[in-house]
Amino acid sequence: MYCRNCGKRLENNALVCDACGTFTSNYANTQIYPAKNYAPEDTGRTAGDNISIAAFIISLVSLIFGAILAFPIVGIILSGIGLKNTKKGSLGRPFAIAGLAISIEALAAWILAIFFVILLILLIASAV
Ligand SMILES: [Zn+2]
């Protein structure tokens, strides 16, 4: 499109001419339908949702590789961030809750497993 005042070539979605400052017809449209143009776009998925889904995946990984204690701890932290940044009923919320539960369970299970291994080693050592 071209500026109707000075004739400069502009981007098709330009609101204002960057040469002379005249508003384009796009700008006029934004004034007629301000709600359409300025309402925050509701994509249904926020950064909080993405963090929650990432937390859920890390939690699942922590069930398998929980011996590396960083996994469930990262899962718990990310789930907490996810819970804080998602609203009730949003896409990520159940992932964050599930992630938190799985991470805590993974952490507890692996701590218990390590505890029993140490106990077993002590029992064997004392029997010898
Ligand atoms: Zn112009």
C-alpha cells in the first residue's frame, strides 16, 4: 500500500506513514473495531501452560532417571512455577498438578530406594 498523503510505499499492515506521519486506512479500521484489534489474543495457551507441560514431562522422566536427584527436584520447581502461572481450568493446570504429584512421588521413591540400598549394604557389611 502507499501513503495517501505523501505516496511513500508502506507495509500492507502499516498503521501510520513512517515518512509523514499520516494515518493509513488500517488505522481507521482499528478505530472502528478497537475490540477486535486490541483485545489480548486468547490463544488458550500461555507461558504458564508451556512450563506446566514441560514440568509434567520432566516428572515422567524423573520416574525413570530419579536416581539423578536433579530430575524430580527440577520437576517440583517447574510444577510450582506452572501452578503459579496457570489459572484454574487452563490447559496447563492439570499438567502442573500431575507433574508435582509425580515429581514428589519419584523423589520419595528414589530416596526410599537409596535408603534401602544403604541399609542392605550395612546389613551385608555387619554380617561379614
Ligand atoms: Zn506519508
